[in-house]
Amino acid sequence: MSEKTLLALRVMAGAAVMGILGDILLRQMPWGLNVLLWLGALVATIVILVRHKPPAGSRVNRWMLLAAIVFGACFVWRASVPLKLMDALAILVALALASPLPGRVRVHLASLAAYGVAGVVAGVYAALGALLLVFGDVQWNEVSRQDWGRPALAVGRGVALAVPPLLVFGLLLMSADAVFDNLVRTTLHINVDRIFVHAFVTVFCAWIVAGTLRGLLIGNALPQEMRKLPRIFSLGIVEIGIVLGLLDLLFLAFVAVEVRYLFGGAPLVGITPGLTYAEYARRGFFELVMVAALVLPLLLAAHWLLRQENPAHVRLFRALAGVQILLLFVIMASAAERMRLYTAQFGLTQERLYATAFMAWLAAVFVWFAVTVLRGHRDRFAFGAMMAGFMLIGALQIVNPDALIARTNVERASEGRPFDAIYAGWLSADAVPVLIAHLPELNTKDSRTLAARILKRWPPGKRADWRSWSWSRAHAAEAVKRHAAMLEQISGAGR
């Protein structure tokens, strides 16, 4: 049996195990400890397959596997849904970059194009890699000459082949006749819906893992060449200079004309007819964040298109881009001030907090752009931008956004400002201890609404499945249990 066939069979076996584990662990929601355990099993499977007779030329970026485990552990720490989505995105990025990048370039020296290609290839392999594994990598004529002719294995193969048609035709016949359906259910004690869910989760997890492992261990064992992305056309400093120069003038005009609005704050809102906090802060903030987000791809594209044979042209580009970044930081400072005023007036929400965090990431990326791209080290930009994103997610885990939102809004309520008890009640378990601690400080209506919502979502004595365990949910459950009497009294549940 060839080495490639043997490895493909091992990949199929590993994928089957991961499919079963996926059904056992990941079916339970909300996700917590189960994600970390499943990711740990996946990384262990990858390490075992790599060490056990690895194919020639196969290299795995193990630091990316470690990053996936770290962000998997974040599922055990925090319960916020937006944070979990960010963790999941970080895990997908890390797993995509765990595979050798095109051209065998190192992760910290890979270009944005290489990162993009790695992401697309990883997605294609996850979707279609299982087909390539079964119908391309395994030479079944080699397998048939081995020990598969033994009677026990032949029986196993027959049972495996019989299961799919039995399920399909059995379900159709049960749907066609109610008496037959009842006979099968009562005789075999079969819950068809449950079987379907188990089968779907198992097959889905196995399919995705098989494709991912195929791309990681077999697809990337082949020689790769990554040439520089061909330019359809390039531009000189005249064209690029006009674009950047006019944008610089636009930004400068905006800052100069609107400076009193950018940093005028509450006094300006009070004296300007028809100007409300909502118009001044909320609308302006998101528009300015969008401006900052669009400038980055524009500068990257302009740098890529610029013909850089003439050092003077390169220096002029750096000057124009540098001025644009400086003006942009003034605009971003204005956006931050607008959000501060808006939060002080209307309170903090997830949308406002995460938009501000995104702007902070943009600020760090622009600094990194100036340090790398503008100084002739474009190949280091992608890795730094990714690491800035990873560090932002880590910082948000430490900050605990939902608890910060709850604390900020409760403090505003103590100053006599409105408090949205319904919104606070929808925050994740991360916010529950903070809300319970400040519950007596709220007015009667808000405290009753919030206490009832907490008791409904986190009833005392309710035992959660161990697979969904997380520190935040355990801490919230303990806080509710410890203050159950107070919560029931405030909510009126005991009346």
C-alpha cells in the first residue's frame, strides 16, 4: 500500500473520530467547554498524523494550532455572543494559516495575497476535500489487495454500505404509513428526529474535518509556487498623487471647517438649533468609522499599483499617505469623542462598544501600516494586522464587554439618567454578577423587571450540562443562587 493511500485512510479514520466527538460534544448549546475539548482533540489528531510517518514536504504551522486552542479556551471564559463570534473567527483564521502557505513562505512574512489564498484554499478543502480524499487520494485497488478480504471486515463493509439505504427507505416508508411508523417506533424505540440530528452533526463534523485534514496533510504536501500577484496595470506618481492629494485636501477641509463641531461637545449641541445628541454623536460616529475603514484598503491598493522605480516618487507617496493618516487620526479622535458624549447621554450598548473597539484596531493597523508599508516592508504588514486583531480579541476578553456595559449603565442610572432594564436583562452571563450587585440601586420598576428577567434566564438550582460549562455561566449561576431570596423579593415572585 502506498504512503499516500495509507495517510488518506488515517485521515479518514481521524475524521470519523472527530465526527463522533462532534456529535457528543458540539450538539450541546450554548458552547463552552465542549468547544475547547473538541479543538483539543482536533489538534491532537493533526499532531499524531503529522508525526506518524508524515508525507515529504509537509509542514504545519504549529503556532497557529496553539492560537486556535487559546481562542477555544475563551469559550470557557466568557459567555458574550459577540465575543464568541470573534473567537470563532480567530479560530478559523488560525486553522486556515496552520497549513503551509503558498510558496512555503513563513506566516510572519506572508503577504495579504498569500493570506487571502490560504483562506480561500482552506474553505474549498473544508467543503470539497472529503470528495478528493475518497475518490482521489485513496487507491482502492491497493486497499482491496490488503486484509480487507477477511470475512469479518467484509461483514463490516456490508453493514456500513447497508446503513444509508436502510435509513433512507425506512424513513420514506414510515412517512408513507402511520401504522408502520408507529410499529417501528414502538418496536425499536426509535426517535427518528433524534437519529437524524445525530447523523447530521456526525457527518457534517466528519466531512469538514476530513476536508481540512486533507488540505493540511495531503494537499499541501505537493510542491507549491507562489509568484507575485500579477499587476493588470500600474500607475505613476501623477495618478496616485492626484488621488491622495485630493483626499488629503478633502480631509483637511473637513477638519478645518468642522473643527468646532468635531470637538465642540455638549456646549455646541446646546447652542446649535435643531442639533440633537443623536444627530451629533451617533450618526457622526459611524460615518467617521466607515471613513477610517475605507482608507486602509485605498492606501494598500495605491501602494501596490504605484510604480516604484523612482525613489523620489516613493518618497512623495509616503508623504501624501502620511499626511492622510495624520488627518485620519484627527477624524478618528473626533469619532471617539462623539461616542463618549453619546454614551454619557444614552448609555453603552454592544454595538457602540464593539464599533469603538474596531476603530481602536484600525488605529493600531494604521500605525503598523506607517511602520511597515511606508518604510518598504509591506511583507510584514499582514501578520501585524492579524496579530493586532488577535490582541484586540484578547483585550476584550479581559475587559469583559457585557460587564462593562452593565456597570456603565447602572452608574448612569445612579445619576438619575434613564436605564434600559430590558436591554440589560438580555446581556450574557458575564453581566449577571454586576447587575445583581447593583440591583438595589435601581428604581422599583427597573429593578423588578431586571430581577424577573434574571430569575427566568438563570433559575436557582438549574443544573447545566457539563459540556456547556463556562466560568462566566458558573459565576452567574452562583450569584443568582446566593441572592435568590433578594431576587424573588424584588421581582415579586414570592407573592
